[in-house]
Amino acid sequence: MGEERFYRKIMARKGLVSFRVVHKETDLHVQAKEDLSEQVSSWVLESRLAIEQYARKNPAFLTSLLPLPLDETAPPIVKTMLEAGRRVGVGPMASVAGTIAQYVGSKIAEATGGEVVVENGGDIFLHLKGVVEAGIWAGNSPFSGKIALRFKGKLQPIGLCTSSGTVGHSLSLGASDAVTVLSKSASIADALATAGGNMVKSQGDVKNALAFLQDHPDCLAALVISRDKLGIFGDVELVKL
């Protein structure tokens, strides 16, 4: 089962309508009170257009692996990505999937006043009540598809983002099977997962990556997996699927 299909099956929420919106690299699976496909399509185009237009004038925005200066003239979504990169110490594109999920999810929550899940290639914006269980896909690790993070709705809205050096197409400079981060900002969660994943070159790096994430003020919880080694911290439970 592919990573996205796994997330989309495990994250299914009773009482919500599911629909998919795809535009270029952005592939959203959305759960909301009603089907807002047309509105979500327009929000995806709006967000991507702002990013693409800014990048044409500022090419380093797409390629830099280091933080770029904040730009008060940039569109709001670009400012969010620049700020995430600055807070975490990575390039702004490290947060793009989480930022778009957050942008669209916030719009949906405002429009419907109800529960929302927006998943963008494994990077998720959540606005749910009650207990949530999020399954973990970690490639060829023996933990893959067998465990989930359980946490309470009091933490939400929240970002749940995953980076992997062995799964998916996103750039990672490490070799982790999964680095999953919970943060109040999906944009920062995405950047933190990328930064943590970059640190894991071997199983011996799990401890250091977890320590980095635990020390970061924006990280509420994290899970780091490299083959059969796992580290976890935060106000979450690790449960079997």
C-alpha cells in the first residue's frame, strides 16, 4: 500500500465527506462537513500562484537549503514559509506541503465551522474533536503500517507532518524511514520533520534527531524511525494498529 493511500485509509473520519483535489504536485485528500471541491481548488490555485510568482522573482526561494531573510513585501503564504524556515533552520520549501495543507484547512474550517482534515502527501492539517489516531507509514521498517500516534483533540488545530529519506519524492538529506512531528503550525511541523530527517544518516542518529526536536519550542511531540529503531517523546501514545 502506498504512503498516501495508507494515510488516507487510516485517517478516515466518520461523519465527514471525503474528496480529492489535485493540481500539479499538490495532491490533497480532504475531509470536511461537505464537499467543497470547487472552493478548495480555487484556494490551492491561489496558494500555488502566490508561491510560484514570488519564486520567479526570487529563484533562491525554490532552491535554498538554508533560511532566507524575511520579506515584508511577500504574500502571506510565502511569509509563513520564510518564517518556518527561519525558526527551524532550513530552506523555505521544506515547509511547502504543510503550509498549503494549513492554508486550505484553515479556509475550510472558517467556511464550515466544523471538523477538517487536509492531507498533502503525508503532511496533515487537523481540526478535529476527541481522540485522534494517525497511522505511521515508514517504508521497509518493521514498524511501518503497524503503529499509530494517539493524541487528544485539545491539541488542535494542529499539524502532523512526516519526512522520510526512504519513502516518497520529497527532498531529504538523511536516511530515516520516518520522522513525524506534531506542532501547532503545520508549516513548522513540516520544516521540523525535514530538519529532523536530515540528521538521521544511520540508526545511531535517532537519539540526536529526537533530542533536536524535543529541544525546539514549536515541537509538541515527535517520532523518529530508522529501520528497527524508534524514538518518541511528547503528550502522545504509541498504539498498535
